Amino acid sequence: MAAAGANQLLPVTWGLGVLIAVLLAAAAVVAGRGGLGHGRAVLRAGLRAVVQLAAVSLVITWVVGSLGTSALFVLLMFAVAVRTAGRRMTDGPGWVWAAVPIGAGVLPVLVLLLATGLLPLKGLSLIPVAGILIGGGLTATSLAGRRALDELRQRRGEVEAALALGMEDRDARLEICRTAAATSLVPALDQTRTVGLVTLPGAFVGMLLGGASPVQAGAVQLFVLVALLAVESVAVVAVLEIVGRGRVTA
């Protein structure tokens, strides 16, 4: 028992559960009372995380046992990411276009990993790697989409002026919203720049706790960070394209 406890980042006890509940309540109160307008959203997000992680914990052993069920689980993650990112961008039917930037960023990286044999074609390897990449694509897509559309809404007069000067619709929109959307890469850039100095990310810590050497853990974490930069860069460019072509509107 002592050896097992030594490899745990946090012991799973009732105390941990109570602390999680207290932190979630504090976050909801601060977000609400602080005028951020997200008090209930913070609470709902935390409760959803509890339910979803509990469900995943119950089915993950069965899911990873078969390549078919693992692939279906990855597709489910992708579908949820598309809906989440799409609804962050717009309430209209154009939200389905969120599949383009997320897929364009994630699919090439997964194919490259599988083709080179670096990622074994097994559920236990495929699901976590795909989840990390899809999560990065989701974040970049939702941020870039929201910022691009907000910029177009606020600077509508400039878009109309560009059109009056003879610019194409796509070019006029991109001229206005490209810079704002590009700031969506800042979180990934900051995380990569400060890794090891400010934070030790989850993949690194997880591998160390699993018995890997620091060099192995560092190599895997480096791959994750670089892969996320690639996924999110492609996602932001794809978001700009679909927004510029008017496929997604506010």
C-alpha cells in the first residue's frame, strides 16, 4: 500500500472529494459575485465534469479492450468537441462547420503517428492521444471563432468600407478579423515557452508517476506540446477560412 501511495499525485480519499466541492463552490461564487457572469456556468461545468469522468471511469476498461469501440469513443469525443466549439462560435446552423478546423488539425497528426508506428493501434494509446489533440483543436476553434466573429461585428463599418473599395467579401473579412483570431494561439505558445519553468504538464507528471524516466517523460511532453501547436495553428487558419467565406456568421 505504501508503494502504491507513493506513485499517486493525490490520494483518492473523502478529503479530496470535499476539497474539490469547496473549490468548485468558491470558483462559482467568485465568478458570480465578481460580475463575470459565469457563476452558474462554472458550477454546471464542474458538475458535468464529475458525471462525465465517473462515466468514463466505469466504461474505459471495456472501451480500450477493442479497437472498434476505441475508434467509436474517439468519434464521440470529436462529435462533442465539434458541437461545443460550434456553439461557442454561433447559435446558428453554421456551428457544424466547427468540424472542419478540428478535423483538419487533428486528423493529419493522428495519421502521421499511426503511419510511422509511433502510436500503437491500441485503444489504451489511441484514446488519450486523440483526446489531447481534439481538446487542443476545440480550444483553438472556439477561441478563434468567437474572436473573429466579435471583431467582424464590432468593425462592421470597416468591412463595408473595404468592400466599397473593391475587395472581395472573403478578403475584406479576413483583413479585419485575422489579427484578433490569431491571438487564440497565445495560450499554447505561453504553455510551450514556459514548460518546465512555470508548470510541469500532465503528460510529464503522469509518465513519471507511471515509472518512466525523466528523459522519456520529457520527450513525450515535448511531442504533446509541439503537436498541439500544429493542431491549433491549422485549426485557427481553418476557422479564418470558414469565417471569411461566410460559412459561420454571428
